[in-house]
Amino acid sequence: MKKTSKIGLSCILSLVASQSIQTSVRSIVINDTAGASTAQALGAPFTSVTEILSLNLDTDEFESACTGSLIASNYILTAQHCVQDFFPEDFSVLFRSNDPENSVLADIAVTDIFQDDTFGLLDGTDIAILELEEAAPDSIDPLKLFGYNPEDFIGSDASVVGFGFNGLGSVGHDFTADGLRWAAENTIDLFDGGFDPAFNDTFGSNIFNLDFDDGADDNNTLSSFGSSSSPLKNEGTTAGGDSGSPLLVEVGGELLIAGVLSGGTNDTSEFGDISWFTGVLEHREFIEDFGGEFVGDFVPEPAPTPTPEPKPVYGIKNGNFDDGFDDWSFIGATTIQQRQGRNASTPLPEGDYKGLIINDTLAVPADEVEEFLGLAPESLTDLSPDVEFVTQGSALKQTFEAKAGDILTFDFNFLTDELLAPEFDFDPLNDFSFVSLSSDVLDDPFLEILADVFSSTFVDSPTAFDKETGYQNFSFEIPETGIYTLGFGVTDADEFGFLSGLSVDNVTLTASAVTPEPTTTIGLFGTVFGAFSLLKRKRK
């Protein structure tokens, strides 16, 4: 994560999002027995690990924001989310010595930023490279990179190192920093998606997971994946200020970069926190183009060819999600939740599972959601009068055949942390959930808000979210016989901030006994949608 600067609002919002998935900044917290002096001593030798400064537009000064690694004479490897949507002149890189004070050796401007067009925190692409105005000091050797099968290193020890917030595992970092480079040790527990205990699921792929153990079973967060609760002597985790820092593994006596820090799960990095590192091996060609040197010649298997969507058939398939997302397509952050699971919510009339859509972690830009659902550009932003623009979102869809007069019904529950916003003395941002229906037989896709932050039915939620509307039923009548695409989604409004989610279940298409006249059906279609629209309170 980044420290507070011009990027600060989004980071502050992330940090206070209850137990929700955390985004951006991280730095080092070590166990109480080892202590701060050990972390400082372990961190001092890592002169190739750099401090990335970001321009604060309010003060016109550069401030510590993220961490990076020197991989060639004038190239720094870091996390894409540290530099996304900013200009090279907004950054500079500090090189520090290995003395106890980490004396500054050089402060070098950034002249270019290289990254791919895709981005999601845990989609396995959180990688960027900074080009420096001049070469790093000759006394600093670039780090080499890990070119072996990542799965072979599950259970192996690794080093984490970075600048920023620091502290002890029993109390966390308390948003304080001493300005020194700290390091600690940990064990690689999982290589797959980024696991988050708040949702009891993994998101994305190509992510190393390391939990912060203290010997207690409750803090062995990745126990279900075989993680041991026994901590290393110098066990530690990451916290605010170390996004982009390296995950270092030892091979043949040499420390190699296996991953780049993307984020973690605990607000203050206390025991039980999980750190997420994006693997570098899948980005080998990209990194080698800038002089990065890999050790090892493992070649990952190519990604499987996407399966073509099946031809639509009559009715909704797997509407209760008992078979996961079979028969559904999704974009962004989605997961299947078991009702009796750890974060089960209000019971539903039937079915043991529900689909959950989340507006963070793997959420995608709003225009990608609109294209995915067959909606017009800017239609999500235009949908709510209380939203200046939709930043990102996630969505779920199914294409099916239906006949005029059929009734489509589903249950939904809107969940959010946005109502926490008044604690920060600003109005909550109006995240909202929605349903869409598109078809060649409709003049325009139908798009309707299900619930938003201003809905009147919120109650305390037993889930990872703070509040929820509780399950409500929505139904409407199919206007004409044809092929339809039903979409569900949740948006992140105006700023990257608190999490919101939409839970969906019991999606059903009921055949009509009598087919109405087309003109009557179209009229009923509009009436039904109007009747079930949820009233919204406008922002002041």
C-alpha cells in the first residue's frame, strides 16, 4: 500500500474497511520476540530494495509511498497499483546504504513507467517497471529473479523487506514509521489466488500467500492449506508503505525475487495477517526486456483456451449456484458463498449457496462491465443521480431463451461498508447494485438500481461487510419471446474506497400459462420494473 499523499484518500478508505479485502500499501511488522532492532538489522543489507517517493500535490514535496527493487542499472520493479494513472514526474527513487541509519546514497528521478493495459490487484498482473533518469550507484547490485516452478517452493522460507509503517505483531504498526528499511522472515503457504479469510475464498491467480504466525491456531490463517502455526524465529509480515517490495527466496545461496507485494488482509498487520505477492515468473519476458535477469528456466503451462459460451437454451440454469458459477459468466471479483459458512448472511428460502459480487480486489473499470453486459458506454454512471462517475465494478451474467409473459425472479442482498464514511467527516459514496436485461428484441437494454448506499432497509450484517439490506425479492415479466442476457453487478462510485457487494440467489424463470398480447406485455414490463424500483435518497 501507499502512504498518505495525493494517493492517500483511496488508501485511507482501504485501511478502514473493517475486515474487508485490503488494497494497496504494506510494510514490515515483526514478531515481539525478535523486535524492532532485529527487523532493522535484517533490513539494512538490502540496498537493492529502494524507497519510492510520490509527489504530494498539497505540499509540492515528495513523500514515501511504495517500495521497489533494482533489477538493472536504471530500472526498478514495483507494483502497478503504486503508479497506476500517474505520470513519471510524480515519482523519484531513493537508494539507501547498509549503515544503521540507512543513509541516502542517491535520489533519482523517474523518466518513464512501463505496465500492461490490464489491472486488478489480485489478477496476477500487479507489476510495473520504472525507468530512472540515471543509473543507480555502482555500489548497489541489481537483484536477480526467480525462474523456477513457484509451486515447488510452497512451504519454503522467504524474506520480506520494505519501508513504511512498522511495529510488532501483538499490536500492529499503529500507522507509525521510523523511516528505516525493515525486514523479516516468513513461510510461503500458498501459491494460487489471493486468499482472504473475510470471504473464505481465493481471488485471481499467480499470487503467493504468507500468513503471520505466532503459534496460536487462531492466527494460523492459512491452516486449511496446510500452513503450520509454528512461527519462524524472525517471523514477520508486511504493512503500510511496502507495496511493490520483493518476496525473496534463497536458491543456491542467492536471494531471488519471486514476487512483488500487492497487499494483505489485516488493517494493522497484527498476527494472522496474510501478505499477497504477485508472482514474477508469468511476467518473465516483460521483465527481461528491461534487463531483469532470471535464474532458472521453468516455463509455465500456457493458459487454457477459453471455452466458447454454449448456445442459449430455455430457462435459467443453476439459478441457486449449487454448482458454483456453472452456466454463468462473470467479470471482476465474484465468489460463491455457503449460507451456513463462516460469513453466512440472512437465510434464504431454499438452496445452500449464493453468488457474491464484490466491487474491489478484482474489480474492473466501468466500461469493461458495460461492454460485458451489452450496455451503452457511461450507462452505469448515468444510472444514479447521486454518482459523478463509476470507478469500477464487477458483474455476473447468463444468456437464456424466454417467452413472452414468463416471469423472471431472484433474491438479492446489497452489502456495504460505505456507511462507515461519516467517521471520516465526509459523505458516503453511493456505491450501488443493479440488474440489467438486454436482448435483440428490446429497443434498449433495461438497467435498474436494486439498492444503493441510501437505501432505507440496512441492518447490521453478520458478514465481512458492516451493513446489508437483507434479502429482497425482485421479479419482472418478459416482454417478448427471444434470447436475453440477464446481468447483475455492483459498482464502486466516484472514488476507490469502502467495499460493497451484491449477493444473488434463487434466480428462476417461470413459464407463463397464458401469453399476453405484445402491447400489454410491454406495458406490464415497464410497470413491474417501476413497482420494484427501490427509492433512493439523493445526496446533499
